[in-house]
Amino acid sequence: MSWGTELWDQFDNLEKHTQWGIDILEKYIKFVKERTEIELSYAKQLRNLSKKYQPKKNSKEEEEYRYTACQAFLSTLNEMNDYAGQHEVISENLTSKIIAGLARYVQELKQERKSHFHDGRKAQQHIETCWKQLESSKRRFERDCKEADRAQQYFEKMDADINVTKADVEKARQQAQLRHQMAEDSKADYSSILQKFNHEQREYYYTHIPTIFQQIQEMEERRIVRLGESMKTYAEVDRQVTPIIGKCLDGIVKAAEAIDQKNDSQLVIEAYKSGFEPPGDIEFEDYTQPMKRTVSENSLSNSRGEGKAEPKFGGKAKGKLWPFIKKNKSPKQPKEPLSHRFNEFMTSKPKIHCFRSLKRGLSLKLGSTPEDFSNLPPEQRRKKLQQKVDELNKDIQKEVDQRDAITKMKDVYLKNPQMGDPASLDHKLAEVNQNIEKLRLEAQKFEAWLAEVEGRLPARGEQARRQSGLYDAQSTPTVNNCAQARESPDGSYTEEQSQESEVKVPALDFDDEFDDEEPLPAIGTCKALYTFDGQNEGTISVVEGETLYVIEEDKGDGWTRIRRSEDEEGYVPTSYVEVYLDKNAKGAKTYI
């Protein structure tokens, strides 16, 4: 099966077909090029997608990636970034292995095709020239034969005519012979050209054209093979990155399998644990008894000096008025049933966890946060302090390493003065030592706060203390210097050292039971440094610059009990007021 023998007369069709083959090759190149653009665009979009969901540095999102589920998501983002890289590899390999090679091959193919068809046209022109020569010699031979025949007829006519002179007859005979000779020459020339043409024609149809068409056929077959090889390469380029893509997907699966829900749950505990204990049971209030009920024998409320039970809850002279009980001598309102009070207590919004929350509010007003993180619950404060201590220790270690490096460099300078002046490092060494000392003092300060917090946090298994509006009765025989757990006015738990034994009192309105109490004596005065809106029960509102009476100093929980008049008293943050204690007043301590 050869184009030279089978398609010897289809020169023009072969020319069109080979041009169509080159067009197909160029179309495939264009297809691969557009595929590379798609791969690059897809890779770019994947990278942008991965970057979009990456956690921002020094943000809250970065802290969220402590959880294993978030870490798995982060691993997925990283794997997708690698996945995008493989698509970029596909684009690069398609460009280098297919597009570039095929583009060069197309140019070579065009040149080869042009050369083959140029040779074919040249052969066609040659055979056409031979044909024209043959036709010309044939026509000349035919013409000469006709003229020789006419000359012979004229001679015979002249020879038969008796009136013609002998000279005219001889002239006609010579002319006839000349014409016969010319015809013979034309015949010989025609025969020679005919033989030559037949030879050239055989060469053309059986040698030149088959050779040229065979070369064109081989060229076309190479084009087809090259196109098939390019298609195989196209598939191989994808197949080469398939294992890596598979590893990316395996990495995503591995990250998903590494999710530990228990660990995440523990991290939630560490992130939000306040360190407080749950509130205790609310005592039953027996409304069948008279309104002025005595303390039960089981309560641990004793008088300050006599160790006897107080006849009334939280007497102002002998006991401490609970911060949630706000004195108000307005007309008494009928009491609500206990169930209503309990429902209100359970459905109301939680109050601020501790006084540190109020300090945080003050700090926010002043535009800063407390250095000792006192605005946080105990457990969260401990966690932040521990982080701060760790950071300071790392900074100290860095400075120590730098100091060691400078010291070694100084020793080298001392041994080799030509390398540098040792005295030039003294300033830097002194600066580093100063930084180390500052960091150590800072670390000691935070370690002291950390030790304080860790000492105050309730131990595991310890009896739950009250965090609602109840006192926690400490059942100890000695009431002096016992640790009393009491609520700050915002409803949170604090510890204080007190010489008083207190009783559990429901955080409800018992104004009518304290109306007849003897007011506590004033032990000094105070001036309000800031305006405080006493919105919580047991607190009192003050205005900046206002002067009030101090009836109970700060017991270590950050609250000072003050009085504006006999009808209005309550607690304010100690940091909001400037206290001036009367040293001669009973129970007053020296105020620093």
C-alpha cells in the first residue's frame, strides 16, 4: 500500500490532506496550551482559597488552631496548597514536553512538506515541458509532410504539362526533393523526442512521483505517530503527579483521623475554666415561722467575742451585711413566693464572675488592661500568668545566649586584638545584662502573682463553695482568722481572712428584717475618684468627687463598704475611692 502507486494522479488532494494534517496538529497544540492555562488558573485559585482560610498571625484564629479539628483543617489547607502545586507541575510538563516539542515539529513538518511538493511540482513542470516539445515536433513533422506532399503533386503537374519549360520542371523537382528531405528530418526529430518523452513519462509516473508521494506518506505517518505519542505524554503527565496528589489526599485523611475529640474537649476546659466551684444548695425558707426567725442551731454564726449565736441574720453591729442585701427603707412590698424568686435567679443573666471583672471595666475605661490579669477568673488568670512566665523565661534565655556569644567574642578579641577592640563590646554586654536583670525582675513579679493564684484556687475534691448569693458556712470550732468564702457584689467568689463567722443567707430581699438593726459606726471617710454605677445588688452608686463614710474597710476582696446616709449604704470597688481611716475608730486598721 503506497501512495505513489495508488494515488499517482491525486497530487492536489494529497496536498490538501497533508495541510489538513498540519492543521490538526496545530489544533492539538492549541488544546494543550489552553489546558495548561486552565491548570495554572485552577492552581492559582486553589492557592488563593488555601491562603484565604489560613489563620491570621497574632489573631484569635491562631489560638483556635490548638484544637485537633482545626489542626486537621489547617493540614487540609496545606495539602490543598501542595495539591495546587501539582497542577502547576502538570502545566509546566505539558508546556515543556508537548507544546514546545510539537511547535518545533510543526515548523519542521511544514518545511518538509513544502520541499516534497516543490519536488513534485518540479517533476510536473518537467514532464509538461517534454510533452510540449513532443507536441511541437509532432506538429512540425505533420506540417513538413503536408508541404512535401504538395511539392510532389506540383512537380508531377509541372512535369506532365508540355507547355512548361524544362527549367521550371527541374525547379519543381528540386523543391519537391527539398520538402521530402525536410519531412524526413522532422520525422527523425519527432521520433527522437517521442522516445525521450516516453522515457521521461515512465520516470515521472514510476519513479519520481512514487518517490515523492512515498516521502509525503512517510511524513504524514510520522505526523500521526507524533500526535499519538503526544497524547500518551499528555496522559503520562497527569499520571506522574497522581501519586503525589494521592499523598496529598492521604495527608488529608491522616489529619482527619488524627482528630481527637477528647483532647479538644479538654482544651475547651483549659480555655474557659474559671476555677470557681458550683453554687451550693439553696436553703429552705419556712414562711410558717414568724418573720423574725432565729438562726438554727446548725448555723455556725457566732458573736465576735462571745461565741454565741446571733439572734438576727447579719446584724450591722455584730455581723456583716451581705453585699446582695441592699438596705432600703422605702415602703415594704409584699414578698413574692419563693418559687418566683428561684425562677428569677435561675433565668437571670449571670453576673460578673468576680471583682476583677469590675477592675477590667475600670481598666477599659482607662484604656489599658491589668498587668496581673486580675480581670480574668482564677483559672484563666493562672493560665495567662503561666504563659507570661514562659514567655519571659524564653526572653531571658535568648538574652543569656546573646550574653554568652558576646562574652566569647570578647575573649577572642582579647586573644587576637587584631580582630577587634574588646572594649567596644562592654557597652553591649552591659546592656544585655541590664535586660536580663529587668526580665528576671519581671518574671519574679509574675511568678509571685502565679503563686498567689495557685494558692487560692480550690483543690480537687474540696467541698464546693458558694458562688451564688449565699454565704459558705465554714464548720470550724475556732472562728478567729478562719478563711471565709464570700461573694463579691457582682456575684462571684472571693476568699478573705476575717475574724467573723458568717451564716448562709439567701440572696433575696430581706429589707424588712434589717430595718431595726443598729447601723455600723463609721471608721473613716472616702472620696470617690471615679463615677461608679452600682447596678448589682449590694453595691451603691457614687459620683466622682463625692465624699462618703466608710463603715467597713477592704477585707482583701477589693470592695469597701460605705454609707451615704442612714438609708443608703453598700459596696464600691476600693480602687474607685480614696479612703481616709480614723485610726482611733474601733476596729480600724492603719491604712497605707
